[in-house]
Amino acid sequence: MKTVLIIGGGFAGCAAAHQLSLLDGWDITLVEKAPFLGGGVKTHWHGGHPFTYGPRHFLTPDEKLFDYLHKIVPMRKCPEHEFLTYVEPDQQFYNFPIHKDDIVRMPNREQIESELRQITGAINARNLEEYWIGSVGESLYRKFVDGYTRKMWEVDDCKEIDDFAWSPKGVALKEGTRACWDEAISAYPIAPNGYDDYFEISTADTSVLLDTTIEEFDLENRRVLMKGDWYTYDLIVSTVSPDVIMDNSHGELPFKGRDFLKIVLPVEYAFPKDVYFVYDTSNEIFTRMVEYKKFTRHQSDSTFIGLEIPSKSNRLYPVPIKKHVAHAERYFADMPEGIISMGRAGSYKYIDIDDIIDQAMAMADQVKAGGLDHPVPLHGDWLRSVRAEIEDMPLDPAANG
Ligand SMILES: Cc1cc2nc3c(=O)[nH]c(=O)nc-3n(C[C@H](O)[C@H](O)[C@H](O)COP(=O)(O)OP(=O)(O)OC[C@H]3O[C@@H](n4cnc5c(N)ncnc54)[C@H](O)[C@@H]3O)c2cc1C
């Protein structure tokens, strides 16, 4: 029996445990510093309402990934869901992705129409600003993307955002249905406890150590110090940031975080039918409001809104700027054989739940085939992995169908 240690019991750690348990011959241990599994996808309760920190609905263009999860935690598809964006100067809510039929309601519609007639495309875009101006023109970019993105990533200028998929075929301006995800699967677990059963089922054959923090790492020898004793493994799969397991040897990797406000309102629904999120592009401090019962179908005469505020209090979003990605790459280059780094922080990549399942499947395949060429398991196709942008506002509308 070979031994593997998985560090972190979020979606990535649990998915990795599940995929390795499906291979023969692995004795699996998972350490999680929190008293529960699931990380950010764990369901919590407030005012009688179930919620997760951030929406965490399951979005995928890949039937195989949906089928995998649906077999373990039955899912309800929600193809109808719409996102709105509040544009304060217009005092209007518009659909996001930007919808052609909303332009007629915009005060500067003539300017917008004229810019749309002159757009040059995004094929040579070097950064987010060039991408959007090339795709929809200056006015729509300023209205929908510029302020929001600067707030979301805490940057002064969207030209700083230079690492995501640039799709020359992207549909930046939507026509037809207002549903946000009409060309991919959008779903949420049916059970009131959301994805929680997944974390138990996926780790059924794993020794799970909750409330456990590793005190020291000796990656060269695949050893860790836990509760005063050293333990050696044949393989270590880390889902935490590379700087954590490598003693900050190249300096701290930057992440963006979120604070989360929980608001219960005395109405059955706050948002219009089919609207699940509202983005705020103004200079108010919050980015997004989510009405959770739209996902959970929780029955109550009150509703629950989660409000997200960019913050430095946690490390949730790897920053999509090339110099930071190169910084993470320096860590990966130094990782000895037998160390795998995956999940959102572990890959230092803005990936979503479906990408993480896909990555865990690819990781197990590569382990079975004899090992990995790079500590971060290669998975899916490039466009699909960066599609994760949609979860906090699509940077790449191509990913949005
Ligand atoms: C606000 C927000 C909203 C999102 N919404 C969506 C969405 O709608 N749809 C979607 O598909 N994806 C969404 N995502 C992304 C998706 O949820 C994440 O990509 C995914 O859950 C990451 O899983 P993970 O296991 O890599 O990380 P995490 O969930 O962060 O898990 C890491 C785990 O490691 C543990 N840990 C950390 N350090 C240590 C240590 N030193 N020792 C032991 N344990 C440690 C943590 O406690 C945690 O449990 C969202 C992300 C965020 C931040």
C-alpha cells in the first residue's frame, strides 16, 4: 500500500481523496485545519436559511463532470438564472452578460450604438481593458466592467489585469434569452445541506484529521510535522497556497479576499423572479449580492442576501496578473517530485468547482500512469479552466456562451 497525504479538505482535497480512493493501493490521509470539510463550499445556516460563502453554484460545459457530481449529490438544474448589474449613473439595472435589448434603455444609447459600429475586435487585446473596449466599445466597458473590476481586484487600472483567456470568438454582447448560462449546465444540490454529503461520501475511505494544522513541512523527504510527530508519505497532494508549504521561500503570493455580510429581509423574495445575483458597479464597497434561496429553494417568508466585500482578511482569489502567476511558477519549479499542488490556491489559478473535479480526475489518471510532469495537474482545456471568471463576473464573455 502506498501512502498519500492530502493537505486541505475543501472541494479540491475531497475530490482528490475520492479519485485516489478509486485507484487501487493508496492509503489516504487528509488534514484539514477547520473543524469541518468543504472549505468555502460548506453549507452554513443563518436566520434559518442555508447559505455558502459566495454563491458556489455548479457551472459546467461538461456533461461528464455534471454526471459525476449528480450521482453523489443529486443536483437541480437552474438554466433560467439571470444576473443583473446596477449601473448607478443610469439609475438602472441591466442584465449581465450585457444584453443588446437593454441598450435602448441606456441614456447614452446613441453613443453606444456608434461605438458598436466601430469596434475593432479583441483579437490582439493585451489586457482586460483592451479586450472589452475592442469587444463592446468604451461606453459599455465603463458602464459594466471598469469600475466593478477595479473594485473586485483592488487595482487602479484594468490594464493591470493581463492574465485570462482572450477569445476572439467571444460573445460580449448577448442576444436572445436573458438567462446567464444558456449554453452550459448551471445547477445546485437539491439537499438542504447543499454539497455537504459530497464531502463525507468522497472521503469515506480516507482517514480525515479535522482541526489539524501541519507545523512543519520537509517536502524533499515528503515529511510533515503534525501534533509533535513527523510522518512520511509516498505522495503529498497540497490544496493550499504553495508559499504556505514552502516556507515563503519566494515571498508571499498575493491573493484577494472577501468579507461576507449576512442580511435577512422580511420579504419572501427580494430580487425579481429568475434573478439570482445583483452586481454593483458603483464605488460602494460591495461587489455582489446573492439571494441564496433562489439556489437552495429554501421555503421561508423571509429571504437571505449575502453581500460580498473585497477584503484582506482571507486568501480566496489568486490574482490574474502575469507577474503574480510567474511568482507562483517559481514555487512550482522548486517543488520536489512526489508533491502535487492543486485546487484554487494550490494551482494559483482562478478555477471553479467543475475545474477542480476535472483536475482531481486528471491528477488520479496521471498518478496511475506513473506521475506528473508539473506539480499542478494539467486538466481540461485552457478556455474551460479560465471560464471560472463567470463566478464573480465574467471577464471573458466567450466563456459565457
Ligand atoms: C466567494 C467565492 C464564490 C465562489 N462561487 C463559485 C460558484 O458560484 N461556482 C463555482 O463553481 N465556484 C465558485 N467559487 C470557486 C470554488 O468554490 C473554489 O474554486 C473551490 O471551492 C476551491 O476549493 P479548494 O479546495 O481549492 O479551496 P478551499 O475551499 O479554500 O479549501 C481549502 C481548504 O484547505 C484548508 N486549509 C488551508 N490551509 C490549511 C493548512 N495549512 N492545513 C490544513 N488545511 C488547510 C482550508 O481550511 C480549506 O478547508 C467561488 C469562490 C469564492 C471565493
